[in-house]
Amino acid sequence: MTSRRQFIAAGAAGLALGAAARAARSDAQTYPYSELEQRIARKDFRGMTKDVLPTPAMVVDIDLFEKNLKTMADSAKASPIYLRPHVKVHKSVDIAKRQQALGAIGVTTATIAESELMSDAGIKGVLWTKQPASVNNLMRAIALSKRDPTFMFVIDDPRVADEVEQAAGAAKVKCRVAVAVYAGLTRQGIANGQPALELAQKIHAAKNIQFEGFMAYSGGASHTKTFTARRQKSAEDLSGVQETVALAKKAGLPIGIVTGGSTGTYNIDHELGLTELECGSYVFMDTKYRHVGGKGNDDVYTDFDNSMSVLVTVDSKQHPQQVTIDYGNKAMIQTTDEVKGMPWLQVDRQGAEYGILRWKDGGNEIKVGDRVEIYCTNLDMSTNCYDRYYIAKGDQIVDVWPIMGRAGAAQR
């Protein structure tokens, strides 16, 4: 419940934001819009503020972003546990390089295209978290293994292991493979215990595959609300891989990695047998993660800050207690999105290119042409709709990072 005093204070903050946006818009009238793309290409950001950007646009607060990266890197070093962050959240070589500069041993990917993108950009230690079940994916995984000996992928099916062995032999390459085991999500993972052990032994005995260890991703634990419940869920989900690792060690198999984990369990899973973490969302955070609760706070997850927002423009104000914004279904608007600095505003859908901000009290300070920033609900889905991140320090744009390896058959 928001008190009257809190509401008045929040309203004043909203008015200040609106005034700042209008002042920036006035200053931006002298900006040479025809040169926007040319300036971005040559990294000339003089006079480029948020107000000159096309909207909707993804804007990253560089100070909060760097704080998030350092928090995770410091935690991994202290645990200790290795960090192999997932790039499906940001799809950005610029961000991956910053993660590695802070100690990450590689990156985790969701698609072969992401794997190719990161490896071809010089990122070493790429782990692809799917098995190459199609001819297209198999041939690309073999080719990437030949180009980059540090590339790894997972297998959870003996038939796929046979296909990889045959294709790798024909290409005269040795593929690095981890066995994906069940960890609470029914989407992938061979059963723990004897089935996982037999697959690991099969891969270890193959001439053209190098057995690396196991992957156990407990996706259900990552968004379990409250830290206590999340710790319990993660322990339950990872108990199977602990059994499997013990059997594998007893059988004499070399265990290089036991990988998994998430932003939600980053400070839990080093106690549960994982040797490395595949966290991803911590770089930006989203509203879905913010409400799972953290250690010492069951309501809000405060370990990492919301460093990325979607900048939108107020296009129309013709109806009571609402304004229209240029952030619609095609830009992945969600009713659970939240407005930065103005929590009394409710985000709603209106169409392909339109959204609505509604309010019961407050909100009248918003004017046509104002810029509003919105925290998205799910990073994976939202970043897939955009081509770049505008990097901001305050209101000033200081860099632009491309978002790559997104949708479309050629990029999967």
C-alpha cells in the first residue's frame, strides 16, 4: 500500500522526469538527425541524448550495468565457482567480452547461431546447451568444433552421440561434449543414475568425442519465489546430478565440468555440486526476476539492478487517465512491464505498434511527446525484438552495441 506522502513524493519525481524530458527535447531540436546513423557508425556521440533516439529503443544504464557485472564476478570468485554466463539474454559480443574481462571462462549459448557468433568474434569457451539433432545443426557444430577447439555442446541421447561420432570422424575433428541430465525441467536431460552414466561412458569411449562432464540446468528453481524456497528447489533438482557425478567418478570417468545454475540461484549452487554457473539475466534484470525475492528480502530481488529499459514516446493523450505510447505487441509489450520511476502507471496493450499507460491517481503530468522508460518482463523475449542497445550515462548516449544472432532460420 502506497501512503499519501509516498504518492506525493513519487508524483513530484514523475513531474521532474517529465520536465527533464521536455527540456532535453528542446535542446535536441538542434541535433543533426540526418547524421544519426553516420555518427553511430563512427562512434561520435557528441550531443546525442536519449531524446533524439528513435523509439521504442533499448537503453542501458552503463553505471548500473557495470555494477551488476562486478557483483556477479566478485560473487563467483568468492564462492568459489566459475562463471560461464548465458548470452541468450543479451546476444551481444560487446557484453560477452566485458564478462570475460571480469573473469568469465566462456559463455553459454541457446542456439548454434549464437555459438558461431560468439566464437567467430574471438570468445573462447562457448558452451551450446542443445544437442545437434538436425543435419543442419550437426554439420554446423562439427564445423565450429573444427574452427574452435574450445567449443563444447551437450548430448542427452545415445543416437545423437552416434551421429556426432560418425560426422566428427568424417571431418577428422574431436568434439567436446557434456552429457545433459534431467534437473527438474522436462524439456531435456537424460535420466540421472545408470542411464546418464551409460551415455557418459559411451561418449568417453568414442574416438571422435571428448567427454567433458555434465550439464544440469534447474530452470524451475531460478524463478521460485523466496530465497528459502529457491534453495530447497535447487537442492531437489540438483540431487540427481550429484548422484550421477558420484557414479561417474566411481567408474573412473574424468569430470571436467558440472554446469548449470541461473541468476536466481547464483549464490546457492556452488554448495550443490556445480563447478560453473550459466547465469544470464543479472546483466540487465527484468520485472519477472525482480519479484522472486532475494536473500533477506522475500518481496524484491535487490542483488542486481534494473540496468536496461525500453525507451518509449507518448504519442497521444485524448482520453481520461491514459496516454498512448509507441510500444506495442511487435516490441514485446507485456502487462507486467513496469514504468521506471512511476510505479502508479499500469502498462497495457493496444495493438501492434501501440501501448497504453493507465492510472487511477497521478499521471496527469505526462504530456504528448514525453519520453518514458519501461522495465520489460522477460529479457529473452524482449531483446529478440531489437537491433541495438543505446548505452547511456545519465541522459547522454555514450555508445551503441549491436544485438545479433536473433530470429530467422539463418540465425538459428
